[in-house]
Amino acid sequence: QDAKLKIDGLEVQRSGNEISDLINGLTFNLKGTGHVVADVVLDAEKAVNAISDFVEAYNNAIDWINIRVSEEPIEDPTEDYQKRIGMLRGDPLLWQTKSRLRAIISDPIATSGAFKMLSQIGITTESTDYGKSGKLVFDADKFMEAMTTNSNDVSSLMTTVMTKLDNFIGDTVDNVPVTVGSTVVTKGRLASEVNYLNDRINAIDKRIADFENRLAIKEKGLIEQYSQMETILSQLSQQASWLSGIVSQLGSIGKSS
């Protein structure tokens, strides 16, 4: 026969003894008749691990930006990797990316819940050197306290912040064509920057090719003129030799007479 039970006054009837459609994330296994008092405790371990992983990935990205914008170029590099060192020193796109990431993480968020900032739930900027690095610190105990007292508001805040972060990263790294009015452009600041640099490279290559063509034409013209000059000088040399011979003959005749 069907299993019958009552949960918080609600009568439930199911065809089996394993019931998982009453409370999200919770499964009841009925072993027999009787009464049971159960407390459902929030398990935030997955959330804690996920946020720890996010903080680690975020700090790795910030570390990379901090290194790239401050590293000095190597004088007289011999290896390819050495030539790339220092190329992004002071790069405005990296500075802007870091600034925007910090704003998303640190600025208050307009939510209807009790939490407006990540610092209220244990995600803060490290205090070393007045927080100039921009790296994050995660207080798991503070996060757990917020989760146990108001999990819905924590979820709302995290969802809002992560959505803003995801949109920003998409606007930065996506490489897809989008239509703006009657023009097709590339979405993604990095892709746009790469396209801009490629266009500049192509323009410079074209100018080099044009100059090389002009030099080739000029070289050909100079070679032809020098060839003509060589012919003329050769003829002039022949005439000079002939004239020298005539003069010598006239001199001999004068001496004879």
C-alpha cells in the first residue's frame, strides 16, 4: 500500500518509501511507522568551496595584471619570451580592467535583501599596502554566519555580483560580431584591441610594401641611367683614345717636317 505521512501538519501520500519531492535537496527514507523530530540544517560546504575557488581564481587574475603593468622590459633580449616582458607596462586596458573588477567586488549592490556588499558576508580586499594589490580575502566563518541567519539574501547578493562580473568579463574577452546601427563591430575590448593592432600592422606592412615597390622602381631607373652613362663614358673613352692617337700622329708629322 502507499506510504502515508504528515510533515508539519501536511498530509502526504506516495507510492514508495523514498520521497525526494517535498523539500528541495532533502530525501526521506521511510523505515516504519512512528514519529520523528528532525532539524534540517543548512549545508554550506559547497558554497564555501566554490567561493574559495573563485577568490583564488580572482587573485590569480589580479596577480597577473599587477605583474604585467609594472614589469620592466629586458635590455637586449635574446629569447622570444624575454621580448614580451614589459610590453604591457602601464597598459591602460589592464589598469581599467583591474579598476572595474575592484568596483564590482567592492561597491554596494542594489538588492532588496539585508546584504549590500560582499564585505558583509566575508569577502573583502586584503589590507596589505592599503589594499593596492586588489586581491581578496575570504572569511569562511563570517560567510557561514551570514548563510545560517539569512541564506536567501546571501544568495541574492552573490547572484547579482557574479552576474555583473560575468557580464563585464564577457564584454572584455568575448570575440563575436555584433551589429551597432548599420555597422558590424566586434564585441569584446580585448578582441577589438587585437583587431586594431592587426589593422595597424597591416597598414604598416602595406606602407613598407609600397616603399619597397618605389625603391625597386627607383633602383631600376638608376641602373638603367648608370648603364647609359657607362655606355656614353665608354664611347667617350674610345673617342678620347682616337683623339689621342690623331694628336700623336700630327705631332710626329710636325717633327718630321
